[in-house]
Amino acid sequence: MTGSLSRDVILTILVSAILIWIMPLMIATYTLTVLVIYGMLGLSLGLIWGFGGILCFGQAAFFGLGAYTYAIAAINIGESTVPMILAVLVPAVFAALLGAMMFYGRLTDVYLGVITLVVTLILFKFMNSTAGPQYVIGKARMGGFNGIPGFQTLNVPGDPSAFIWGDAYFYVCAVALAIVFVLVSALLRSSFGRVAVGIRENETRIALMGYDVRARKTALFAVGAAIAGLAGALFANWGEIVTPNLFSLSQSAEIIIWCIVGGLGTRLGPILGAAGLAYLKFLLGQQSMIDNTLIMGLILVLFVLFLPRGIVPALASLWRISFGRRPLGRIHQVRRTRNRERLNG
Amino acid sequence: MAEIVLETQALTMRFGGVTAADNVNFKLRARELRCLIGPNGAGKSTFFKCVTGLQTPTEGQVFMRGHETTHWMPHQIASLGVGIKMQTPSVMDNLNVFENIWLAARRFYPSDEAGRKTTEMIERLALGSIARSNLGQLAHGERQRVELGLVAVADPWLVLLDEPAAGMSAEDVDRMTDIIRELNKTAAIVIVEHDMQFIRSIAEQVTVFHQGAVLMEDHVDRVMADPQVRNVYLGKKA
Amino acid sequence: MDLSFVILVEMLYAVASLILIGAGLAVVFGMMKVINLAHGEFMMMGGYATITAVNLGVNVFVAMLVIAPLIVGLIGLVVERLVIRHLYGRLVDTMLATWGLSLFFIGMTTMIFGNTTTGISTPIPGFAVGGYQINGYNFFIIVVSVLLLIGILAVLKTTRAGLVARGAMQRADMAASLGYSPDRIYMATFFCGSALSGLAGAVLAPLVGLVPTSGGAYIAKAFITVIAGGPSLVAGLLSSAGFFGIVSQVFTFAISPVIGEVALLVAAVILLRLLPQGITGRFLKGRL
Amino acid sequence: MTLNRRKFLGATAAMTGAAMLPRAVLAADTIKLGSIVDTSGIFDAYGKPMDMALRLAVNEINGAGGLLGRKIEVMAYDTQSDMALYSQYAQQLTRQDKVDVVHGGILSASREAIRQTMRKTGTLYFYNVQYEGGVCDRNIFCNGLTPAQQAEVLVPWAMKEAGGKKVYTLAADYNYGQITARWIEKYVRDAGGEVLSTDFFPLDVADFGATIAKIQTAAPDLVIAPLVGGAHLSFFRQWAASGMKDKIPLASTTLGVGNEHKVLTPEEGNGIMVAYSYSQDLDTPANTAFKERWSAAYGDPSALHELAISTYYGVHTWAKGVEMAGSVERDAVVAALETGVSFDGPAGKYTVDPKTHHATVDVHLMKFKDQKMDVVETLSQRPPIDTQTVCDLEANPDDNTQYEIQI
């Protein structure tokens, strides 16, 4: 089991090294950076939904919370290291409290969806109504609808004047995603991750085995929120402004669409779904023949109808069907297919 | 006399105006095997759910090896070393046999030992050929066997089984009986069951439920011969 | 005295509009266990249908009460045939597909009508209560929602279709075994649900400025009202709309509209935490 | 992608009736003008006419032989009302397309999202939207109205019309609304009046029943409502529906910017007082000629609004600066514009205020009448007095802040 994890790590390092080298030749790094950040956000929901069975309609809440935490802390502290850490911790703690409230109350599926959606709405409405001068945290004005611009962006730890931006920032984000990916892989291979999958499959059975489902779901929920928070902080640094739109329902919707299109129950799916759709949106912005909302909606409907498992699992089975039957080099292929399956979780 | 591992005192469960379990006093000793029988709606399943923590009784107490577990959650009860199997197969369909059993073993043993115990259990249950198949693809009997395996792998001292033989072929039932006998060497077992054939083949002591209350409690042969029991239960069925 | 009357009317109006907003979603959810996240867009399209009809010279009440429900009902029928019927029994998938539909309809409406705010004026004049002017249209909305509830009750209780519907609500397979094709029941239900959404959108249209994204403002409220109401259709709708309407108006009058909305949301979280099956999952069980 | 965009641009150019330029010319030595506005999503009612006005202005300049003998090429991106796309396209325009000037941004947040990128990359930036004021940055020119420019003239006039001193303010709850509300309060006090209460509403509030009751309890002589967007339009509907419209007069600094007066019926809208630098209904030869040009390019001019006109002015003002500087190089153009360039157009004269890089404009006091804006009085050349109190780029050319103006 440890063997396959180390193989996972090596594979991840290789693939991400190649991608980090090749991708900037095709897409501008500034755009790539945000694709990477969205990938991380997709992964955060992919983890809790695809592996833990928790459908959260408000993953954007943690994303926004991470971004706001970073912005507010950065204005007050003027150095980016502590704000980055806070941006991971605050959403995680918030999610732990929210999760505890929901899971210890035995709320499931639709009700869970309503609560997460409502909490996101509350945050959205609250952030939108903080335009007045009375909403201040330390030195940071909350800014309401207009958000918070002009905070200290990422710097080399300990040196507030050495900003990390441009291409360097892309490498930071890409490496951060690779690290998060490896950590998620390790988590899923650990007993905790396996039990989480068990919970997704059959909550009652896992409880009857003696596992505390409530605590484990809460913990997984918090881990997902921590990743989303990190993505939020990276996003804040990238955009150099945070606005309440980060909390909006459409943002939450997009994260769910990424996961569905990419493929649930895989680690790569949500990342690819996020990056792919965000890039599609970026490309669509350069034409104005067809309304872009319409296209996004159509994509979601078609996927739910015809490819409900998402692209990555579908490709994986296609791979198996088309290569698995070949007599020549079959063993080799099978091994590769297996690797791929492992890669996909 | 062996120690008492499960005891209920005046256990009562009401749903609205209906009393599903009525003042049940029940005792089970270590390594005892007890069958609960009774017609539909007699309260055996309600009793089972109250004991396993799936429902909280309206009145009365439940004790397990001296702990009062009345208001405990199922996972707390299971953590004591109590194995529970529900009526319908409750397994993880998209995981394979090994993973299913491993998850149960992992709760009580470190990762490596859990793997070893899982392999052993798979051998014992003769599931080796399908160890890597997902549960969703298996036949009903195989699924029941896997579930029993994941109850047994945790080395419980008390096992609660709700209709383990339901819907199984004669061959499967025989194999099931063997497994339960094996389990019974180390654990006390409570079986809620309909199938009289199965009960005859396995049980000694039997508790008969009727209208939520315990009608009688005795050796299986005497219970079968009892006219009152025949009247409320067997008579209807035969 | 006058003010308290005005506040009372505003509260009744808030409750009534929540009932209207929730009704279409509740019918579809209660009977089919399908959550239609395009519900808000159905309402929005009801509004557009009304405005278009009025601009074509149709009487405003005919447009609101007949044309809009019919058109939106038909759109719902198409949606049910093309999308929803493939997804019965998959709650999460239907939510996602209808979410996609909602985006699709927003895009579609934008392409047809553009993104400028449109609207029609209220067909009923305001009147004075003591020293206060009051919006006469509020009463219309209150009346429509009361009639709507009575109508739903009457259909469910007295008609054959209602009987089948009640059966299907309890046990879908039961209705099927009695010889009613569930396919047709679902089709009819979705048509009715969509028509109710269209009606709600049409009736509320004169009070708001309509844009293609207007639906978003309704869906969250509708969703919350229906889920918090729980399994019973009429009792659930009435109890949760009553609860949320009063809570939000009390805070709106006492503090501000924002706090009113936030109070509604917070109340929803607390309510669902205490009654995870909704109000009628705990109380008023078995009512319609 | 580039090819496709060119094709598309070509198609647009043909559609708008301008001479279709050979691709070789386009690709060669053109001046690149970047545009980022929302032409889809919830803000496209503002963005679409802005995009059209920008292209109209560019086509006019190109039709007259271009700028410095070179054609202007528009590179436009649709931000789809998504803030993240503003940042991305700003990077795209400045780092890859290497445009000579950028026009765009609608919401203040979108401006702040791209302003620093423009400054860092030395790309001249025009923000052509009515906003809350206070931006002080030598790299940016803001030629939209700011609150004081409107409130200064609107408030005393509306109070006089209403014949009373008690004012109730309802403002959109964001930066613009908050600041506007403060200016309104100042000018109400200056006119000897009193603001009874100021209520703020987030942009998605659509139910004003309780508010209308509250207003009646307070019994003001005048309601000033800088409310913004589709949801807030409901206030004016509900106000009329409750029969209040003929009892207490209304004024607004925002209603009509998105052509809301055409959505409200005459019964709902008539009599509402506003102050803008432009209205479609301005009866001047310049405006008539402009509307004809617009109709020739796009057909019906009814979507035209203040922001589109500001964009039109923005492009022409920039072009004048380039002509004067004889170069598209940023510092030269800025220096040229700082001489106080002005441009005469459909809304009268816009003059660059060198101290603030904001615009001095003509302001028209208007009343809604039968879905039109009826000019009551025109006040010529009102300077951006609010931004002037905090910003002096002549003294501090390196300033780079958005000030919150203390009153």
C-alpha cells in the first residue's frame, strides 16, 4: 500500500513537472494560474463529494472565506505568510463548526444541500451589505459590494517587499496544487480516506462497524474547506481584489458543474473539469455570437443526461475497452490501465 | 454461570399509540446463542433496533457487559466489540470483498494486522476467488456471507443478527450455520429469525415475542411443543 | 392603529408571496421527489410571457392568470419529456440537470429579450388606510394565494386525479399497480407544477423589474420554503411560508430589509437543524 | 483564436457599415485599442451599448482617415459579468495584445481589479462610467459623472420643486450609494433642510412594502432614491402602486442610467427628477446628428444611455490627446490630455480636468415625462468638485489611491 503511494507521488511529480513546463508555451501564465487555482477548488469539492458523499452546495463559501480572510489579514499584518495560514485555518474551523452542526443533527442529502446553500447566501448577503464605514476589521474596510482591493500580495516569507508575482506566482500555484494533490492521494490511501469512502457507500454499515460517522464526516468536510480556503487565498493574490461574488451561488454552481463534467470519485476529474471549463469560459468571452450562460447550462444538462459519470471515468473505461483487448502488449497495457485507475482513485 | 453480556430492563418502545416493545426483560450470557422468534409485528425487530442503538427506547434500560448503553449511538455500541448485522444485506457495493472486510478489521486493529486478518477471514469464508470483486456484482448469498465476515473479523464478544438466513439457498444456509457456530465459540449471539428450519438446526434457547412482550423463553424443543406458542405463531404459519 | 394594519397587510402579503413562490416547486417535489432548480427561471418566463402578452394587447389579468401558466406549463412539459423523465429517482442528478436548465433559460431569454429591465405596471390602484397609502395589488396577491391553496386542496380531495395524485405521493409504485401509468402522472404533475411557477412569476411581475436573471432571487426562497415545509403539500407550504414570512417581516419592520432576509435564512438553518424532516415531518403528519 | 477574432471583428465592421479593411492593413501598423466590458451576464444592459458606442467612435475616427495616419484596431473581450475575467483579460490586453490604450470596466470593483495592472504595465486606461468618485491615479482618466456633480445641482432644485425641507434617502448599499447618500445629506443641509433617515438596500432587495410604510410614517417632503439595478426598480413600481407618487415627489441620481424611464409606465415615472449629462431626448443638433449616425450603424437608438455616451467621449478624448501628442506613447498622451482637452459631442462639452483626470461636464436637470427625460434646466461645465477636494495630480503625480471623500 505504501508502495503504490510512492509510485503515486513519483507519477504526480513527473506529470506536473511536464505540465508546468509545457503549458506556459500554450496558454499565458496569468490565465494558467487561475486555471490551476480553480483546479484546486474543484479538487476540494471532488474530495468531499466524490469520496465522502457530502454534496455541498456552498463550497464557494469556503473559497470566499479563504480569500476574505487572506485579504483582511494581509491588510492588517502587511506580510503574507500568516495570512496564508489563516486563510486555510479559518474556513476549516468554520466548516468544522458547520459540519458538526449538520452531521451531529443527522442531516442528509437534500437537507444538507439546503443548509450549505443557505449559509452561503447568508455570507453573500452579509458581505454585500458591509459597504458602510462601520464594517471594519482592524485596518481593513469590508467594502460591501465593491469588495476589498489593495492588500499585500504574496511575498517571500519574511520579506514583505519581495513579491511573488507573474510567472513565479504561477509556479507557486502549480506546485501548491501538486502538493495538495499528493496530500489528497495520501489521505485517500490512509485508513481515514478508506473509511470516508466506506461512509459514502454505506453510512449505516460503517456506523455499525463502530466508526463515528459524524466525527469523520465533519473532519473530511473541514479538510475540503481548508483546501478551498487555500484556493481562495491564492485567488485573492492572483486577482488582487476580493468581492462578495466569490460567495455567490453561481460560483458554487460552477464548482459543482466542474466536478460533474470532470468526473466524481476521481481526483483528476474535478481538476480537469475546473481547468477545462474555466478555459472554455475564457475562450467564449472572446466571441459574442452565442450567450455564454446558455452554453454552460447546455453542457451541464448534456453531461447529466449522457455522461453522468463525467469525462475522466468515461475515458478510463474507454481506454480499458479499446486497449484491454489487444493481444499484443496486453500485459503492459493492463498494467498501465491499472496505474491509471490508481491515479484516478 | 458465565457473565451476563446483554441485559434489558423493562425495555419499552411506543410509536404514537402503538406499543411495539412492552416491558421486555432479557438476559444473555457469554457464549450463549439465543434465537428471537415471533410472528410479524411481535416486536422482535423493534427490540433488536433498541438494543443496537438504531432506535432509542421510550422507557427502560439496556446494559452490555455492565455498561448502560440505552442512549448510545450504534457506533458506540459497536465500538464495545458488538457485531451487528441488519436484516437486508448492508454492505458497500462499490468496494470489493477485501476492502469491505478490511474496513471492519481496521476499526480494531492497526493497518497491517487488519490486512492479515482480512485475508484469513476471506479464506475462512471461502471467498478467495471473488476477493477483488465489487459487492454490487455478487449474488445475494455471497453478500450475506461477506457481511457476516465483516462482523466476525472484528472478533466480537456479542453478535446481533437480524434474519441472517433470509432469502438464501439451502447450501448457503448450511455454510452460514457453520460460520455462526464457529463464531459462537467466542461470542454470545442473538439471532432474530423466521425460518424454523434454520432455528431448529442452530438454536438451543429460544425467546418468543408476542404483541411486543416476551411470551416465553425456553429450549427450542419445548418451545416448539408449547401449545400457546403454536397457537400464536406456528399455528398460523402451518 | 393605521400602521399596525399596514404591517399586518405587509405580513400577509409576505406570507402569500412565499406561498406563491413555493407552490410550483412544492407540487413537483411533493409528488415526484424532484427538485426543480429551474423553478426560478420558470417564474421569470411566466413574467416575460405576461409582459409580451400585455404588449400584444391582451388583458393583463387574462395574460397573468391564463396565458402565462399555460405557456410555462407547456415549456415544463417539453422539459419533462426531454430531460427530467430520464432522471426519475436520481434526486441529485435532477437537481443538477435542472440547474443546467436554469442557466440555459437565462441565456435563452437574454438572447430573445435582451438584458434590459422590463415590466408592466400594477393593474390595481393603491388606496388609503387612515393616514397611509397602501399597495392595492398586495390584496390581489393575498387573494390569489388563498385561492391557490383552496384550489390545490379541492383538487386533491375531491377529484379522481387528486386521489391518484395523493396515492402517488404516498407510494408511487402503488398508483402504478392500480393501473395508472406513472409516466403520465409525472408528466401531468410536472405540467401543473410548471404552470403554477408560471402563474407565480406572472402575478409577481407587476411588482418588480424583470430581467432574465430575476429567477435567481426566487429559487433560494422557494427551495427553503418547500424543504422546511416537509412532506405535506398544503400544510407544509402554509406553515413554512407563514413562519418565514412573519419572521422576515418582523425583522424588516424592526430593523431593515437586509436583516429581514438574513433573519429568514437564519430561521431556516435553525428550523432544519431542529426539525430535519421539515415542519410537517414532525407536526401535522399525514395532512395534505 | 486570433484569426477567429479578426474574422469576427471584420464581420462586425461590415455589419456596422464601415469600410471593411483588408486584413493586411489590420495586421500591419495599427493602433490597438483594448476594450473590456460585460456584454453578457447581468450587467450587459450597461455593457452592450458601451461596446457599440466604442466601436462607433472608432469607426468614425477610422473613417476620417485614422489616427496619425494609422487605423485603430479594437481588441474587445466580454467579461461576462465575472470579476475574475476582468483580471484575466486585463493581463491578456496588456501583456499579450500589448494594446496602446484600454477603455472599460463598469462596476467600481471591476475598475479596481484592472487599474493596478494598467498602471504596472504602463497602459493608459479610460474608465467611462458614472461612479462614486475619488480615484486619483495619473494613469487613468474617468469621464463619468461623480455624485457631487449631480447632487450639488439636483438636491437644491428638487427641494425647491418639492416645496419642503424634509428629505428621506433610499440608497443602494454599496460604495456608490453610501458616498452619494453622504453628498445628498451635505447638500440637503446646505439648502437648509434635514435628512429624516437614510436607508440602504443591497442590490438584490426587491420588496419595498415595509419601506414604503416607514416612509409614510416619517412623512418627508421629498424622497431621493439613488437605487441601482433591476431589483431596485421595484421600488418605483411599488411606490406608484401604493399611490404615493402623487403625494411625495421623487428624485434620483441613478434612475434612467439604464434607461429605466422607458421601462416604467408614464403613470409610474412622470415627475421623477434626475440630473445627468446626457439623455436621448436632448434636443440639440449635435445629439440629433449623433442619433442618426447611431441608427445608421445599429438601427434603433433606444438602448443608448449615459454610459455609452461617456464611452464615446472617452474614445474621442483619447484620440484628441493622441493627435495633439503626435504619438500613442502613454506619457505624451497624458501630458497632452492634461492641457485640458475638450470634446464637443451629443451631450455638449466634456473637458478633462487636469488636476483629477476627471471630466468637467454639462449637467441637465430633467423630469421624467411620458417615458422621456424632459430638460428643465442646463448647467454648463460643472467640475468634479468631490474628487477635487482630495486629489491633485499636478501636485502629486505619483498618487495611486481611491480616496474616500470626507465631507
